[in-house]
Amino acid sequence: MYLKTMIQIKNNEEEDRRCVGYFDNFNEAEHVIINNTCDLNETIYNYGLIENIKSGLYQYDENPIWYKFDEKSNKYFKCDRPKGFENYTGFAIG
């Protein structure tokens, strides 16, 4: 499953986080996040990520794909993992 999580990051710290959905295929998950479908940004979520989570207990993705919101285009674009989040895992499930 490809889980999508939106995150508000300010001053290299997480302010808010919300898992907003999941998809069976990566291309569909990426299309939704890149295009800010259903206003995923909600005026606060400046980052989003997609994690590929396998079934089972205590599963997480060590290398999620990160996206940063661009206000001019109203879209998300792939980016590096934000500073301060290099060692974090398990955003969608916790």
C-alpha cells in the first residue's frame, strides 16, 4: 500500500501531520499528491510524502518520497527529506 501523509513543518519541526489516504499503485498516489487533489495542502501542509508500507505489524518505509508545496503553481514537487527529519520513519502509521 502507498500511504500519503501531509505534514506542516515550521523551523525544522513538525507542527501537524495527517495521513490522508492510501493507494494500491504508486503512480495514482503520486498523481494525487502532485496535483494537490482535494486541496491536500489545506493552507498548512507544506510537505507531503508517500510511504510504501507492506502488510504486517510495525511496518514502515525507510525511504519515503517527499514533496514540497509550491504556492505559485498550487502543486507539490519532489524534494529531499526536510532538514531535521533525516532519521524519522513511520509517518503514516506512527
